[in-house]
Amino acid sequence: MGPKESLKVGIVGAAGRPRIFAQALADHPRAAVAAICDVTEERLQQAATYFGSCPAFLSFESMLEETELDAVIIGTPMQFHVEQSLLALEHDLHVISEVPAGISLEECRQLTAAAARSKGQYIMAENCNYMKPHMMIANMARSGLFGELYYAEGEYLHEVKELNERTPWRRQWQTGINGITYGTHSIGPILDWMDGDRIAKVSCIGSGHHYTDSLNRPYAIEDTCVMTAKTERGRLIKIRLDMLSERPGALNYELQGTRGCYESIRYELLGGGKVYLKREGEQKHEWTDLSVAGKEYIPDIWHRLPESMLGSSGHGGSDYVMMTDFLNALTENKPSPISIHKALDMTLPGLISQLSIERGGEWLNVPDSRAWI
């Protein structure tokens, strides 16, 4: 099957997170928004300001039945991701779903089975994998510059107490469950660097409870949760999630190999970071800016990024780059960049962490979705 002439895309939750993809969809030569869906007429009117005039629906099922589509973007709250992905996959549509892939092991099993049956491809929209520094590090790691990889860290520090009050679903599904449920922003880039590996077992502990919500109810999630993980190849990973502590936000990462390492800049949300690469005959270890050491490892897709997309509203351009890469794959009939199994490699460790933290940090095995089909 050759390249597709035009990819007709439907968007659910269109007035929310998917609005950040409007420019990438508009710029793509072989993709077009064919329908939008949201929960109120007001939100549909808001979505139309981003995506233009097209059929609009208050029912996801109606959009699938009444519109000729090739793919759907699912930008709804996380508890709806699997339900809506299943419906789309049953219609043999491609799915681009926000993170995480699912909120329970049973949901993830259902999603795996549906993706195996469908003619459509499943893709999970983990934008942290597409941040420029992370893609550079992935290329450097695959080129062997860091040697044999054996350790990594990822931290997602994003205080959301006020946001919880405006979006109750977050109160229930992000801070209403203990553990690292919302961990794909940290896990995703690390597994991309450790290409071909997966997390095989985890242990999770927390720092206790020090905050309450507007009704003076304690949050189920502990202020900081730390998950230690071992991969199938024996690598060690540490993941920290903190959505409650009073502090500025940060995305922190570290990668260590036998010939070098990477450290992000902790206080810069989208900072490039520093690398150390071992060189023959060197007398001391010195850091080099990633922008210098990794210049030749910038992916081509980043060179084509419009300057207007560099703003923080699109996570430094990563949202535009990610959606463009997804649309390229679907229109050129290439394998999905973040397939069902890669998506679940990022999602399942967090679900198992819920059980581990409940059991005082007990080490528990993480299932491999590839064994479910």
C-alpha cells in the first residue's frame, strides 16, 4: 500500500489539549481535520476557532458513525482514553491517544487485544520523547557515544493543586491514587534512550502526606513518590513524581553509560543540559553543553520546525514535531512511532507502582503486553 492521499482526522476533546496540535495539522500536506467532538456546544465553538469549520459532535460514537475518518486524536481526560481508543480501533481507525495509555491492567489488556485485531495503528502521544534534547540524546545513545547504558533518572515535578480544583478528573485520577500513575513523561524518554529494553520490575515508596485540597481532604498520592525499576537487561532506573509540593515545575533527567553521561538542567523546564563523553588521553572529566556536543545529532525534523512553534505553549516545539512525525508515519504507511507495546512499556510500570507502594515498596514484576497476544 502506497502513501495515503489525504488523512481525514477526527478529534475528541477538541477544545482541550488537542488545540496545541492545530498548526501541525494545518501545515501537513496530506492531513486534514474532518470532524471535532467535545462535551458542550460552548466547547465545540471554542474548538472551531482552532480547527475551522467542520462537522461537530457532542457524541464520540456519532462522530465515528456519521463521518468518514481515517484517524482520531483522543485528547480527553485519562479515564476515557481506553474506552474511546477501543471504539476507534473497532472501526479500524488509527488512534493517537494522550497519556497514559490506560488506568488499569484490565484496560491495558483490552487495548492490546483491540490493537492486535484492528487495521488501524495505535499511537500514544508522549511529547516528552519529542523534546529536542531528548531526541538528541537518543541519537547519541544509539550511536554508542555513552557506551553501555546502565542507569537513568527521570523526575516530573509539577504542582497541580489549583489545577485540581478546576479539573476534578485530575483530583481523582492523578492525585487521587497513590504511586506513579502519571509517569510516562519520565519513563518515555528513558526507554527511548535504552532502545529495545523494558522495565521488568519496580519498587515504589512515598514521602508521606503534607497537603490537603480545598475541602481539607488529604490527597491519596504522597507528596513525592519514587519508583526504582530494573529493566530486562539489568539496567537501573529511578523515577520521581511530585504533583503537590510547593515549588516551581521541572523535568529532570539523567543518563549514565560506561563512556559518558547526560544531565539535564534541573531548574530549566525545557533546558538542554550537559554531557560528558570520555575521550582517549584526557586528564580530567569536563562537562560540555549538549548544544555543542550533540549538534550533529539533532533530528532532521527539528530543522524543519517553524520558528513560530518554538514557544513554551507547545512545550518548546515538541508538540508540533511529535504530531508531524505521527502524521508522516500514518500518511506514508509506516509503523507507528510509539506503538501499543511501547505505550504500555511506559504505562504499565506506573500501574504496578500503585500495588508496590501499597505494600510498602515490595518489588513486583511488570507484565509485558507482548505476551498478551
